[in-house]
Amino acid sequence: MEEIPVKFKNEEQVLVGMMHLPDAKPPYPCAVFLHGYTGNRIGEHRLLVKAARELCRSGMACLRFDFRGSGESEGDFADATLDTELSDAGAAIDFLSDFKGIDGNRIGLVGIGFGGSVAVCVSAEKQVRSLALWSASAFVDYLVERDNEVVKDPYAWLPPNFKEAVKKRGRVDIGGFVRGKGFFESIKSLDPMKEITHYGGPVLFIHGSEDQVMSPSNSELMYDRVKGRRRLIIIDDADHTFSSVQWEREVTDGTRAWFEETL
């Protein structure tokens, strides 16, 4: 296995990543890892590193990269939106088209959390053969009932003082991550539940039964809307980031088997 640090540009900002190349003879299929919101290409407890290396040992190339404003990539996190993440994901796929040894017709996406939502939404626009969605969110907005009507309100979950900060300053500090107004506004226009019906390729869903961040019902709802080949794996007792060696193994083994069948 060879690991090569890479950089590529999108909208005049440099995105930083790592390519994993297998010892097998090229051309290789390639899995692109899309990390979650506030995450990076390493992943919690190095999950994305370990998963990419395991997939690479099975003969698959992998690209892990940081969205702009995250990890080591350029940009300010406060300026990041789900639209910029969609653009960055598309740029990563385009980057692979010129990378020696990669089969551009066999690209798979691995998305965790909001990265899964991005994977779903970009898959209909780019040439993506297969999806693996970990702890993915079916809804990136918040639905609330007002005056007997259900409406989208991306600010619904914010405490009053945070809402006031966004209103006055256009941004708010939540646990050291400054979220800009553009992020909240961008989630109004993205609908993974709708976009999953536009993707005709195979989709794997993996979710922990005890995920307190994104309920497993998110994966179950999207699974019901997939038109192509599909598989749903619920890992007993697992949390949002599969934080045990056993859960990591189940996620990695399930993803490897899926891509071996569909890429």
C-alpha cells in the first residue's frame, strides 16, 4: 500500500487530502470519504484512516480529504455551507479523473453523518457507481409546526441567545466552531430524502441502533426510497461514530463487501 498526501483546488481554495493506493495492478476502483460536519479526514478514533487502509488492502484506492474550513484545508469554517461541501465533493471526484491509476467509472462514496447527506445529493450530479452511508441524515433541515402548517426552520434547534447572535452578527460560536448564517440558510435547499430517489445506483446504509445524534430511522426512511439495489445494516448497541473495535470492524467489513459487489 502507498499513501500519498495530495492537494487540489476548488473555487480558489486548496483542499488537503490523502490518497491510499493498493499494491494490486491498476486501474483501481476508488472510494471517496466524506467526513461529517465539524469533522475531518481522520475521523473520530481515526475511523476513516483505519477504514480506508482496510479497503485499500482489499485492492481499492481511497481518497480522504478535508472540506474547506475543516482539518488542514484552506477556508474559514464559518463560511462553510452544505452547498460548499457539495462543491468540494464534486471537485474531489473531478480530481480523481486525472489521477493516474484510478478507474473513473468505478467511484464510490463513503459519507458519515452530514457527509452522508452530501454524498446522496452529489451522487445524482456526478458519475458515482455506489454509495455507502454511515449514520447518515435524511433531513438536513428542521420541520416545525406554525399556524397549523409544517415549515422548514433551520434555526429551530438553537437556544434563544444563539439565535440572537446569528441575527445580530451573522454567526454564532457553538463549542469552538463558528457557524455562519450561510450554513443555516443552505440547509433549506437540500433534501436527501428527495435526492435519494434520483440516484439509481446501489446504496448501503449502516447505522448504530443507539445513535443519539442521528436516529437509525434516518437510514430506514431513505432505504425505503432507494430505487436501485440496497442494503441496510443496523449494528446493535453502536453509537453515531461506531466507537468500539467491534463496531469499527462491522462497519469496515460491511463496506468492503458492498464495494466488492458493486464497484
